[in-house]
Amino acid sequence: MKLIVRASLLLALSYTFIACGSDWGRNNADGYAGVGGSAGGALGSGGGGKAGHAEAGDFGDSAGAAGNTVLGDGGSSDGGEAGAEAGPLSALLRAFCGAARSCCSSRDALEQCEHNFSAQIDAVALVAAGTLEVNASALTACVAAYQRAKTTCTLSEVRTTCHGLFAGVVPDGGKCSSVVECDRSQAPKVCLRLGDGARGTCLAAVRGTSGTACAGSCPRGENCSTTTFAQEASVSIALCHEEDGLYCPIGEGCAPLVADGEACTWNEACGSDGFCVSTCNPRAQLGESCQYDYGCAKGLACNAGKCAEQPFATDDMCQGTPPELD
């Protein structure tokens, strides 16, 4: 299972957030987002409120960046300002901020790393509510990838490894605030939220056929679950699957994929191995020439005209905003 809440599509009166774990449709480097809104709930143990200031060099993988309520296991008062409780994600928080402090140069932003990281995800609150479970082995692998990124200062391994961290437990027909709460183990799901601020319902995503009004594209091998906000229940929740030779043009129906060299409008039209600049083109591999990040193969970025490993030190990462967690 692989799901990341990733892109937003304007579809009539609804906003659909594609949770594919893919980089389809991007116009530049991959965006960053958490599982949902602000983190909430308290899963950590013990006291240890707001911690004091320390220099960036004082932080390492084993250094406590905040009190025990943030780290959950042995936080130090020498760390940065505490954010929302990280609970079971405390090891991930430490590994992420350790890599950020090693690879980034913005000291002021790094002092807020723990706070900013915790504010990007609502996984802690959802675990506390019992609608989301943590995959311990996947979390351990993700933490190890961040620990290695502290030395390599690249994101490629993190993006490849850090998936399947969470499993939703809400069955079809159950209430949800995000699709991550839905049981996505067997097939893509939709958390359909009608009206302003209303909780949604977990539904099985429709598998689109040619011409089916669609909510998004589903790249080969991805789960592609979505959270959809709409005013009416009649909004489409169909996905066009690359495996079926289809993609979803925004606001239209499932259409056949476009071959290399043929005219296109959307990156999705070219499949997961291509991109669109008037016509479909194959994505460049490591070391090959490029003009844009989306012109490089998945996991690579365009640097000085060549496809290269994605750097860790992006503006978002260095301000404590992690890549998507799923």
C-alpha cells in the first residue's frame, strides 16, 4: 500500500486531493505536505514542557530537541522549542530534524524544526483517536533513511523508503476527516466530505473507464486514494488508471494515454515515465540533460541542466516541513 496526499484538482465545486505517492501533474519540484492539518492530541509520556534555546551544532540524532512530551522518550531541555506532541513519531521527528540541521544552513528556521514538523501532520491526533495505526517496521525503515540522509544530504532514499507508515482502520461507510483514516489495504478509497467543515464518509473509489467523469489519475503501482471536498454527493469519485491505459484530464472524462511525440496538454497524459511540453517526452535519467524537475525520472531533480539526486536542503525541508507522510 502506498498513499500520499499530494495534489489538488479543481473539479466543479469540489477540491480533490490526490493521494497517490506519485509526482504526476507537477509543474516543478515535488510539493511537500503532511498527512493533514495541524497535529493535535498528546501521545507522549511524562512532562518536560517548552525547552530552551541551543545552537544548531548542539543537535544530533540522539540529542533531545524538546521535552519529554514532544519526544516521548528522554527529551533534553537543551533542545529547540517544543511543538505539538509527536508521540509514536518522536524518533522520526528527531531523525528528520537531525538531518535538517546537518544539511541546511538556516539556523533561525532550524530552531523551530520540531515545532514546524509537528504542525504539518495530524497523524498523532488520528492515532490517539484510534482511526490510524502506525506500521512499526515501516517507521523504523523511514527513520533509518533520515539518519543516512544526515550524511548524504539527498532525499532520494527518504522518498523511496518512507511509505506505508500508517494504516487506516475505518471501514467503508464509516466517518473520516482524511482518507488516511479509511481502510485502504484492498483498494483505493475516497473520504468524501460534503459541505464546509463536515466530516466525510469512507467510500470505495470507482475505477473509471474511457469517458467516465473522473476525479484524478492513478499511476501504475500506486494506491491513489483521495480526500474529496464537495457541495453535492454527485461529484465524481472515479479514478483513471494508467494500468488501463487511461488518465484523467481535469474536469473531463478518462482518456487514453498519449504516446511519446504526440500532442498533449497534461503531464498525466504521458504516463508516469513521461512529461508534457506540447508533446509527450520521456523523462531523463540520472546525469542526462534537463530543463525542469518534472523532466527528470521520479526521485531526481534538474540541477544545472542535469538530472541529479534531489537535495535535502530545500526551503521547505530547512523550515521543518517534511515530505509527504503516508
